[in-house]
Amino acid sequence: MALIVSKSELKARLSPAGRVAAQMFDHLDESCCRFVARAPFVCLATSDARGEKHLAPLGGRSGFVEILDDRTLLLPEWPAPEVTQQLTDLLEDSNVGLLFLVPGEDVALEVSGTACLSDDSRFLELFREDDGPPDVVILVEVMAAAFVGAGALEKSGLWQQRPARR
């Protein structure tokens, strides 16, 4: 078995034909903000102090993530067992990855940055629902953003209706 162990080997192996490099932003531009405002689903990737990776789905109404400015996002969190690990991770390693999905779109928005937890009442009140505000918010400082996955989402047929499998 031959292993690829360097960037130059990988670059030589990958065919450039048909590949378009994603345009990377160091902030959320207008198109990114519009996408976040329409997204009812985001995956949150974190790491703990040992380097173990964790991924949690977060969802809500379209636009449940608040955009404070072109470099700051707020995610409400009503802690649930599947997300508690990510909240603990943020206390150990602030680096995060987010993947926003909008049903029917053949692209996703990838955002990376650093995050912290806040119980600031000004932020909590932005997300108040009938049963009250969230317990905490995840405050994300955006370091990079890019639209990704056009090929994968299209190939998967993710948004095409399929009969349920049993």
C-alpha cells in the first residue's frame, strides 16, 4: 500500500481538471450572511484537550443563528446530551468548524473560527422563545468562510425525495 504523506504528493495525485478552488473569505460576506439567514441546520465540530473530535447537529427555524456582524455569529444552546460534549470541548479548545445546510441548495457554507460560551442576558434574549431564553449561547469569531460541497451534495441526491428504507 502506498501512502500519500506530503502536500506535494497529494497535489501531484489530484487531477486539476474540473476542480474549482473554493473562494475563501476571512469574514462573512453578503452571500454568506444570506445563506446563514436561510439555514435551519448546522453541524458544529469541536475538539477536546486530547484532540478527540466531536460533531453535533444543531437545528431550528431558518436563520436560528444570529449574525452580529461580518465576523461574529451567535448560536443558541439549550443543552442536550448530544451537544453537552461540544460545550465542554469549547472550554478546552476554542477552535470550531461549522457547516451550514439549506434544504434544496447544492452547496454548503463552511465556517471556521474560535468560540466561547456566554450567558450574557443581551445575547440570551435574542433567542427567547415561549419557554424562555437558551441556557447559553456559543459566540463564534469567524476566521474563514467558504461555500463548499457542490459536487458531493449533487452526487448524493440529498434533497431528492426517496422512498424510506426499512
